[in-house]
Amino acid sequence: MSRLEEEILKILQQAEKEISGSFLAKSLQKSRTAIWKAIKRLKNKGLSIAVTSKGYLLQDKDLLPFWELPKVIEELPLWERVVYEFEVPSTMDVARSLAEDQIRAVVIAERQTQGRGRLGREWLSPSGGLWLTLILLEPMPLREAFVLPYLSALAVAEALEKSYRVTPELKWPNDVLLQGKKVAGILLELNGEADYLKFVLIGIGVNLNNPVSHLTFPQEAISVSELLGGKVDRFLFLKNLLHAFAKSYEEANWPKILSRWKELSSTLGKKVRVQTLHGSYEGLALDLDDDGALILQSQDQRIKVYSGDCFHLR
Ligand code: BT5
């Protein structure tokens, strides 16, 4: 985003009604044509700005304070850059091309038009939620990658607790729940050779101010604003999330992560059905193994499952 676009947006974001082109031109000491061109560029990037005879009105009112984002990243050596977009098909794809160029970025979008979940499922990502992908370039052994979904879900849960004083629960393998409903999902994409990872993309989607509880999904959904009954501060959550993630990734204490995950888990101790690509297993969810597998007690045998969709049974 150019400096001029940024300045225009800051003014429009604070305005209650239309702001005229001449007012913007005067305050920013630019020509009206320059203002008009900058507005056009912003619209092309996916921002909703209504243009009326009285001027410009920003329709996206809940944007993150994007001018503060570089400062947040400066405090976190794990990343070197933040890429902020209004609308993209998926932050995963933006992140992938940055990772291929060896750029350690955090990619955030206000909206995704083709947000995705696991196995190519659709992830609804309208304005108001938080949709981001974290790029990790430090190569780690492939056999340790199992910890990343747990670490990420835990960071989301910790940030939710800290930002909003809510009590999240974790559902195997990668969901964060509030009152038993899905508030966040995590998507991991790995890229590696032999037994080492070149890069990892961690997609995190959190329902914050976007209404979701009216939508029909196999697993009921909820947003933080629906739970708390009012709009919440998304920037606060973003900062807490990035700090929580970076702290626990840098600490690299995997057993501690698994045990914290178990403490917050609503899956362990429940009867569950896990649907995997190879079949469906039913049993009591006993524990997580040290290699990240879910251990199921099914009649007289113990089964280890590494991935799949989990359904809590009554
Ligand atoms: C996930 O998949 O839960 C991973 C979601 C990851 C989304 C992030 S957003 C930033 C980054 N960019 C992307 O394109 N993706 C990542 P899974 O466990 O497969 O759950 C997907 C299922 O959740 C869908 O099939 C729906 O049933 C349901 N779903 C879709 N949108 C939802 C939403 N906003 N909230 C709750 N559930 C939703």
C-alpha cells in the first residue's frame, strides 16, 4: 500500500459520513486526480468504498490498524515482514509464493474469497474474522511437525483467553471451540525433502466479529462476538496470538505443548468416532501419544490415529 493510500484510508476509517475528494486533496496536499487514482487502486485491491456525489465512504469499517502491523512484527524475530491484503483468494497461496522466495512473513487478509480447510473443504472467510498464514522457514525434522497443529491451536486458545477472558476448549485434531462450537480452525501445509521440512505454512482462521452461528456445518460454529454479544477488538487478539505462537515455538518444548493441549482438550475422555482416509474408528479417546497420535480404546484394542475428522459422541 502506498503512503497516500494509507493516509486516505486512515481518514476514511475515522469518518462517519462521506468525505469529499477536495477535502482529501487539501488535507493531504495532493491533486484531486491523485486522490481519485489512489481510491481506484484501493478499490481494485478489494476494499469497499462507496463513491457518491458527496464523496467517498468506506464500507469496510472493521479493518485492522494495518499501519501498526510492522511494529508488531518488529518485536517478533520469527518473522521479518507482514503482508496485509484486503481481499485474496486464500492467504495460503500468497504465503506459499513468499515462502518459495525464502521470505518469513505473516500474511493477513480481511477477506478470503476461496478460503480453504483440510482436504480442500471450503472455509468461509468474510470480513470481521481473522484469516492469516504464518510462514516458518526454519527447517525442522519432519517427525517433529506433528506438534505444529497442537502448538497453533494452543496459541489460539491462549490468545482468546487473554484477549477476551473466554474459556476455549481444544478438539482433536485442530479445532478450537467455545461452548462446544467451532470458533477457529487450523490448516497446515508442509513443503519438504526427504525427512526435512523446507517450509511450513500454518493457516489460522478465527471467527471474531463475523456472524457464523446461523450457518449449517457438521460441527456447529460460533464467533467471539456472538458469544460475548458485541464487537471485539481484533487487533488485540492478533497481537496476543502472534506473541503466544512465537513464544512457544521458540521455546520448542514439545512435551509441554502436548500436556497443555491435553489440559484444554475436550476430546480426551470422550467416546469419539474418527473418520480417516482409510476408514472410521470408534472408541474412547484415551490420550495423546508422544508422537502426537490420538490413542483410542476400542473394545479390547488400542488404536493410534494420526489424522482425520473427529466426532464427539454422546
Ligand atoms: C479447518 O479445516 O478448520 C481449517 C481452516 C483454516 C482456515 C484458514 S483461514 C487462513 C488460511 N487461509 C485459508 O485458505 N485457510 C486458512 P477443516 O477442519 O477441514 O474444517 C472445514 C469445515 O469447517 C468446513 O467443511 C465447514 O463445515 C466448516 N466451516 C467452514 N467455514 C467455517 C467457519 N468460518 N467457522 C466454522 N466452521 C467453518
